[in-house]
Amino acid sequence: MLRRIVIGIFPILLTLSARSQQSPTGAALPGPEEFINSIDTTVMPKDVKQYYLMTGADSCLFVKYDYDRWIQYVLKEPLSINVLNELAGKVYLSRYPYIWHQPKLNKAVCINGRQADSLIRKGNVIFTASLPQFTDNGQYAVIDFNFHCGSLCGRGTTYVFRLTTTGEWRLIGQYVNWSS
């Protein structure tokens, strides 16, 4: 009985910890939904007033990366290998389930798999996102944002952001992981 309770509580605790992230320096990091709200106009067309987002967070693919490729072709500004390694390490350690909280999302309408299949058959585009990960100092973030428009239609992209002095997240790198 105790084992069932512990197993049942574990995902809830992980979800709660993801909502209240704090850097080791004590700086408050944005919650996952707050981060999505702050970057959604960067990763999709600005005229989109509403989009469909799968309820569960995807896994981010930024666990392994080619540093030379990122430095040469992907990044818009210099970034140390230490920052990229820290982000990759955070992604590696964050492989737990997370369910997006609809009331906290500005433009996203959360849907389940059955709804997604139905919407795609009707010609809609469905988005998925990974749980954002932040460096300890809260200055950099990585997230995967993907769109699906059919069985052989879609694209998955990893985005790296830097927090500006004005408190906005600036896109400093993007890499297309898959496309069909």
C-alpha cells in the first residue's frame, strides 16, 4: 500500500518542483508556462492568436550536440561550451512527465492525443513543447518546440535563449532536429 502511495505521489512532486524552479543563486526562474508565454511569438508566426498544444511536455533533444556545428552555424552570438554543457546536463536530468497548466497559458489550448488526431485530420497544426531548462544563473534556456501537421508533415526545433537586461528572452540559436 505504501509503495502505491509513493509511486502515485512521485509524479506530482516532480510536477510541483518544475513549477517553482529557483537557481542555486536564489534567482527566481520563470515557470514553464510563463516561459512558453514569453517565447511563443518568437517560435511561431506573430499573427497566431491561438494554437493547439499537446498537454504533456515532450522530451528535449538537446542532450547531445555538435559544439562545432552550433558555434559555426547555429548560434547568433558567442556562447561558451560550459553553458551548452550545463543546458545539455539539465535536459538529461529532466526526463520526467510534466502536464501543461491551461489556465497559465496565454495562447495555447491544451489538447490530448485523441483531440490532436482529430484536429490534424481536419487540417490543423498541433504543437508540442519540451519542459524548458535553465542555466543555474537563469541567463540561458533551452527548449524544443515542434509542430505536427500530418503523418509525414512537421518539424522539431531546439531553441536556445538568453535573458536580456530588459527581462526578455532573446533567441540566440535554433537547430532543426527533424523535418518531414
